[in-house]
Amino acid sequence: MIDETLTLIPGPTPVHPRVLDGLARPTVSHVAPAFIETFGACLANLRTIAGGGNAQPFVVAGAGTLAMEMALVNFLAPGERLLILSQGYFGDRYSQVAEAFGIPFDLIQSAWGHAVAPEELERALATGSYSVVAMTHVDTSTGTAAPIAAYAELLQGRAELAVVDGVCATAGMEERFDDWGLDVLFTGAQKALGAPPGVAILLASRRALDKRRSLDRVPAFYADLLRWLPIMEDPGKYFSTPAVNEIVALYEATQLALHEGLPARYARHRALARSVRAGLAAVGLEPFTAGDCLADTLSVLRYPPGVDDAAFRAQMARRGVIVAGALGAIAGQATRIGHMGNIGSAEVCRLLQAAEESLRALGRTVPPGSAVAAAAKHLQPLD
Ligand code: PMP
């Protein structure tokens, strides 16, 4: 049998047939009673997944970058300052959004492969005056998970809003919106939620919405959360046509996540991460990311000397497995492999077997089965 392509990039991730089926159902009116019910249930599920019983979810056609833009333009009055904690390419993107809207900001950047230490946030809060602190749970460029709970703890009882980019983490790594006192958490559909790309997802705390209400105007129309709020409270209302099919698909994806159970889902992501990394380390690909901040959703792995990035990925693609190249200063030196969403041990075994064969095709000595054997103790029974 010829296998289908297995896409193991850090998003979009493989889409479960049940989710694809949601996408393929006939398009209905955005105010059809059944759709209103599904949209409402989807929002409720997102609240549960984020641990945000008190949070207001928003789902708007777009992608993660729209959600990032919404997370800034709705919560800063003109002249108010933003503090950005960045551990890579996507953290730096906050500063590009801020520049586009003339938002004054300070940017604290970690070395790539590390996260900004909570003490650095503490120092910045002591010396600067900020209205919003923006952070990234997992930066997809470096495979680095930031200590979001520790950052959020430092912000407890303070006026700054805590904004978290969960694009490469939400539904794959634990996030507790209410318990951690977050104000905004945003993500896209196409990562650990395992839905097709096409919607921006954002949750806002009451405090964040009060802040939006206190602003007369924000530099947005489609991205203005107050225009969307009535629809998110009652999906029978209209502002701009929702992405009907994609919302049905996202609903199915949230059902899968909740059916699996969040603790089990996080444990599966951790096991997948460990198995991928153990397997690929055995054939010479070591993590670029520091050991104390490895993400469970993707791995950024350095090639051994002599392995060419384009050649390796072409060999993988010949075997039907798509992995990504690295970004920025490490482009060409590392590969980025996504292991999030709705995949399991079978996909990891296929990845590792393809990697063994690809490395052999490139002239390296790799005993057959060595990567899979090294991963085995972390693998869950085949699902
Ligand atoms: N933030 C992070 C952490 C991401 O990984 C990405 C996408 N890779 C984005 C933001 C931007 O999301 P999108 O591509 O959906 O606009």
C-alpha cells in the first residue's frame, strides 16, 4: 500500500478524519440553528481547554497572526507601553505588530534556545511602566517553552495585562488561564488543536474586556473585539460571516481533545516529544534547545556534521514524511519536527524509520532499527 504523506511540521498538523469530515459537511447558513449550537459548543470547549471558565472566547476567520494583532490593538491606549518577552522569531513578531500600530515597546530577547528568566521580567517591572506584558508559551523557531506560570505569578496583583501566545502550545501543553491569572491567550486552529488552518482563537479575561471597553477607539475594525463580542455571546448574531465549515471542524477537534482528556493529552504530547528526541539522538540529531525549556509540541534538532538540510528533507519527503527547516540564524543547521495534535506512536515510528533510511541514503552509518529502538521505551502502545 502506498502511504499518504505524513506532515510533521510545526503546523499545520495532521487532521483527524473526524475533523476533516466536519469540514466536508454541506455549508449551512451562519445563522442556522444547528450551526449556532455547534459554534456555541465550540466556544465552550475552548474555554474548558484553556482552563478559562471565566474567560470570553473569540473565534474569527484568520490565523495566529491576526489573533496576535487582536491581542495588542484591543488593550493598549495610545502611548501606553508594551513589554515583550521573546525567545525567538515569533516573540519578535510582537514587536513588528507594535511597530505597525505605533505602540511603544521594550523587547527582552533571550538567547535562541533559552527562555527569558523570570528575574528579567521582575527587573523590567521594577524599572519600567507597562500596560501589557506579551509572552510566547512555545516559540516555534527555537522549540523553547517559556515559564509562563512563573511570569504570570510575577504579574499577580499588578495592573499589567498578561498576554500569552499559545499558538504552538494550547491543547498540547498545560495552560491554566484562570488559575494563572492570564488576561489574553491566543492560538490558531492548525497546531496542537489539530484542525485545519483558517481561524484565529483568542480568550480574554473580564479585566481585559473592561480595558477594551475603557478605550474609546482602537486602531481596528475587523480586529476590534467589541464588534465580535455580541456574536461570541450569542452566535446567532451577525457582524461578519463566520468561517462556518472551519468552525464545525474546530468543534470536532475540541471534542476529540476533551474526549481524550486534557491530562492524558498533555501526557501523550510529552511521551511523543521524548520518543522523537530519544530516537533521533540515537542517529545523531541532538536538540538545539536547552534541556530545561524543551517544548512538548515540537523539536528543533541539529544535524550531525556533513548532513545537508535540503538533502535530508528531500530524502524524508521521498519517503512521504514532511519535516521543516529551521529559521533565522540556525537555518540550514537544524530541522524542526512537529509532534503535536492528533498523532501517536505509529506516526513517530514512521518518522524515525524514514529518518534512519534518509540518513543512510546520505551516507551515514545508521543500523536499521536504531532510532525506533531508542524511542521504544517512551512510546505508548500503538493506537
Ligand atoms: N506564534 C507562534 C508561536 C507560531 O508558531 C506561529 C506560526 N507558526 C504564529 C504565532 C503565527 O501564526 P500564523 O502562521 O497562524 O499566522
